[in-house]
Amino acid sequence: MHSATHQAISAVWRIESGKIVASVARMVRDIGLAEELAQDALVAALESWPVKGVPDNPGAWLMTTAKRRALDHLRHLKMRGEKLEEIGHDLEAQEALTVPDFVDALDAARQDDIGDDLLRLIFTACHPLLPTDARVALTLKLLGGLSTHEIARAFLVPEPTIAQRIVRAKRTLSEARVPYEVPHGQALAGRLASVLEVVYLVFNEGYTATAGEDWMRPTLTGEALRLGRVLAGLAPQEPEVHGLVALMELQASRSAARVDGQGRPVLLLEQDRGRWDRLLIRRGLAALERALQLAQAQGEPLRSYALQASIAACHARAVAAADTDWKAIAAIYDALAQGAPSPVVELNRAVAVGMAFGPAAGLEIIDRLQGDKALRNYQWLPSVRGDLLDKLGRHAEARQEFERAAALAGNARERELLLERARQPPLGK
């Protein structure tokens, strides 16, 4: 019984932790403290729910408990004579479990234009005081409740490195008393790039989970889409904002076709395109067109997210997998590799080149990546290499690559898929 309850707590925490930290941070104006108070609520759930049962609305229970902890903290500061300023709204009516006259004192909070706690949390965590990698790591930790291990996998860096970044980032923000707000003007432009990176990494974690039993985590993809759309309203003249929204809409359109009836992954070329969400595709293509128009009007080349969205649009426009214009996709990857080079871009470029010009051409690119330290523990490198070897008839080598990829996979569904590829005799036949 306790095991099932703990699983329920873990699942709820995954979904609700970002909202809880964001809401509490608005009250206490300290991200590090907000995370501690949210963790206190989690501990309370671990103590209470196994005995009393999981509440009807577990997310609200955690939120209320965390806010009560925050109010206790603020009451303690008030009793010590410390001034309270900009500490947020009153608790919602259903959460009004504190002394009314004290709650009334919380009503004077200044509101940012957007009025969105999660967005404030992202912009605060992405403050210029922090290095870019620390901004992204901290926001992923706070927004999605991702573990340090999952963030490390997203960054392709060692786990202790991420842990140190997060600790240092929270300390820096606390010591500098960074305001908990959405910035304006030049300050907004300066932080936008890292915010976009955060949103897309959250989307990717939901789209293909790095760990656990499920191939996807729809709550995270939905949250990233929501935040992207809000950002598009906040910065309507920024081509890359619309490029990111386009990319996420187009990728999310495939979600229903990415798993079979048993929750097993279905790869892109094998998906039933009739299950793709046409509304999301239309929204994505419209956002991409907006990005293209803005870039042209501003005399700028397309940047990373808009280029990736252009690749996704090629897939979305193909009625069947065989209709995909792989040469166009390979050309876009060439542009992406020039403008935003990375090992992962090269890996994806190898796939496109292999589809457009034959597996030997793709394998040539892959083999150049074999010694790249950033991809040493990245399961998709041996997976792609195995697929290309399979197409070249080198089945024994392909089997070894799929087995190596499966050993690196942190997601159970992903591991099953790779092991199934390794077991096929002969592979690809």
C-alpha cells in the first residue's frame, strides 16, 4: 500500500512541483527558499498520505501545504519586525487556511504584465547574473521537477557538474536579492535566448522522456507549449520565439501516433500520419510563416528554432513517409550546422544525409562523431549507427550498436525498442 502511495506522490510531484515553487516564490521572493518550502510540503505528503490516504485533489493539497509553510515563514519575519514587500496575492478561497487579518496583508503585491508565476520563475532563474548553462539547469530543476540526473542527460554533461551549477545559481540569486519578475525592454531581450532554451528543453523532456517507464510526459510538453505561446505574446516581434512555437506545435502534432496501444514507441517513418493532429500542424505552420516574415522584414537569417521548425514542416507536409523531401531536410541541416553547430545537430544531419544520399554517406558523418566526448553516453549515436549499418547489410555490427544503445538508454520504453532492433534476425529484414 505504502509503495503505491509513494508512487502516487512521486507522480503528483512531477506534475505540480514547478507550479508550487513558482507560486511560493512569488510570496517569499526567494527561489531557493521557495524550493525548500515546496520540499517541506513533499515531506508532509510522504508522512501523511500513507496514513490518511491520497487526498481527492493531491496537487491542491501540496500547494496549500507549501503556501501555509510560506505564510508561517512570513509571519515569523513579521513577528521579528522585518518588512514584507512584494509577496504575492492572497491564497485562493479554497486554500484560506490561515489567520484572515494576516492574509489581508498579502494583497499589495505588484503584478507583472503577464501575471504568470511560472513565467516569472523562468525569467528570474534566467537572470544575467548567472552563466547561461546555470540558468537553464536551474529552471529545468524548478519548473518541471526534473532530477539532476535527467538534466545532466539533457545537457550531455556529468551529473555532479549540474548539481554544482544548481547550488551555485540558487546561492547567487539569493545573495543578490534578484527581483521575482518578468523583465522589460532590453533586460527582456537579454534573457530571452536562455528562456527559449529552457522552454525547449522542457518540451523535449516531455516529448521523449530521458528516464522512467513512459516514452512521453505529456504534462511537460503541454506546459512548454503554453509557455511558448505566452512568450510569443510577450515578444511578438522576435522571429525565434515564433520559430520555437512552430517547432513545438509541429512536433507535438505527432504525439498520438508516437506510441502504440501498449505504450511502446513508434518511430517517425512508421507512424500513422492520419493520427497526427491537423490543428497543431496548422498552428505550427502559421507560427513558422510568422517567423519567416519577421526575419525577412528585419533582414535577418533564420536562426536555430526556425530552421528546426522548417525541418518539422517538411515532415508535416509529407502525406506519407515516402513523400518526405530528405534532400531539402539535409540542406536545412547544413544551414543549421553552420549557424548553430553541435554534436547533436551533426548526428541528426547524418540521418538526413543517409536518407537523402544513401546510408554510406550518413555513416561517414557518424564515424566522425565516434570520439566526441559529448556523445559518449548518448544512446542515439550507436542507435543511428546501427540503423545505417543495418541498411548496408552489416547486421552483426548493427546488432552490437543497438545493444550498446540499449545499455545507455535511461527510458524503459526506449531500451525495449533498441533491444527489439538488436534481436531481429537478420536486422531490418
